[in-house]
Amino acid sequence: MQLYCENCMKLVDGPVCPRCRSRKLRAPQNGDFCLVAEIPYMQAEMLKELFADNDIPCTERSMLGAGIIAKVGVNVGRVRLYVPYDRLDFASELYDAYFNGTPEEPPKPRELLLHHVYRHFKGGLYLVEDVAKHSETQEEYVVYRKLYGDRSLWIRPKEMFLSQVDREKYPDAMQEYRFEPVDEEHPEESE
Ligand SMILES: [Zn+2]
């Protein structure tokens, strides 16, 4: 039987939550809100309507605030949807049927996109300006600019820039990678 992690609002298999490493797991109760899906904002809006049509209560956690979404577009944010434990199976069926067993979205390319805006997992937006080489180690560094505050210029090893979020340190991070490219406003237009 699966156990419930209160930190992650999620059902997990082991005695330890694989995401936050918590051992304080317990048997799920009917009112516990459980994670159904982490999906892009637009898809979440549709799934919420589907849940509402089927009388499934639903709560959500979104990473970007309304102000940021107004600025950079609604296709940027990802949303986590939660439903009560006693409705989870039904909600999961609806979710699977809705997305027809296809992946949520195409796999993200992990090559670096120059002159592209990236979102840090804590929410800040950065412009990748270029890649520089360390004179002594030949290691490649990403040169990137803060798009808020003092708009200062930063460097970070490219390998680290493209790496995944440390889940043990940041169990609640809303994205898989440390920096993720922000969708273009018109992704259907190719060059
Ligand atoms: Zn957890």
C-alpha cells in the first residue's frame, strides 16, 4: 500500500519519500490532497475544467505569480494539481484519458540556447548572452544576465547551468532543471 508524504502532498511507495527524503509518512486519508499531475499552465486550465465538470475538488500550486505571467505569457508556468485521496483514481483516469497516454510535452533539449531567456527554478528570468572558456581549465562557462534588479552579468559552469535541480536541497522546486528555457511567444514559427 502506498503511503502519503505531507511535505510533497503525494503518494509514495517506500518508507522514505523519494522526493523530499522524509520518513514521516502515513497511511493516506480520504481528505488528503494528492498530486495528480505537474503540467504546463494551459493544460492545467483545461484539466481543472474537466475535474470541475466531474465534481472533483482540486487545488493547485503555481510557480509564477500573476504579474510574471502577464509579463512573459501564460505558456511559461507549470502548475501542480492536487485532488483528495478518495478521488485520486478517478482524477488520474480522467487525466490519462485526456492526454491519451501521450507524453505531456516533447522532451526538453538540453543544449544551450544562446540569446534565449531562461527561468531559474526559484523564478528569476535570465538572458543567456554567450559561452566563454576558462583560460586555465578550458572549461566552458555560460555568461548570462539577470533580467530583473540590477541586470548584472553572471557566469556559471555550463555543465552546472544545464543540470537538474538538487531535489534533496530543494524538494519543492517546480521545475526539473536548474535553468529551463522560457517558451517563445510564438513557438509554432520556425526559423
Ligand atoms: Zn516528500
